Amino acid sequence: MQIPFLTFFVIYLLGLFMFLLLALINIYHIIRFGWFSLAARFITLIFVLISIGIAAITAMFLLPIPWSDSFGLVQLVSFF
């Protein structure tokens, strides 16, 4: 049985979508209830910058992967 790498990429994209949804809810609540505080603005900026940095680093790792390739479960089980 062959599993394409694209399957794992779709799972990663679903996780990324969930993170973005929760991050937008988080940022909305910070803006709605604490935007007048300098600390809230600073923390929001740090959160956004770190999130963009992590997304850029994962994009650098994911770009060279040939997503059309696949691997077999038999090969994986025989490895162990």
C-alpha cells in the first residue's frame, strides 16, 4: 500500500488552518478588550512576528519535498 506525501501535506494544511482560525480569534479579543494597553499591543506584535517566522521556516523546509512521491507501508514496517 502506497501513501503519497501529499496526504501529510493536507493534514499539515488542516492544522495550519486551525491555528490561523484560533490566532484570529485571539487577536480579535486582544484588539476588542485590551488594545488601549501598551503591553497588549507589544504582545500582539510579538505573537504575529513569531507566527510569521515559524511559517517562513516551515515553508523553507517544505518547498524542496517532492509531493507527488509516495512510500510503502511494507517498507516502513520492515525497517523496524
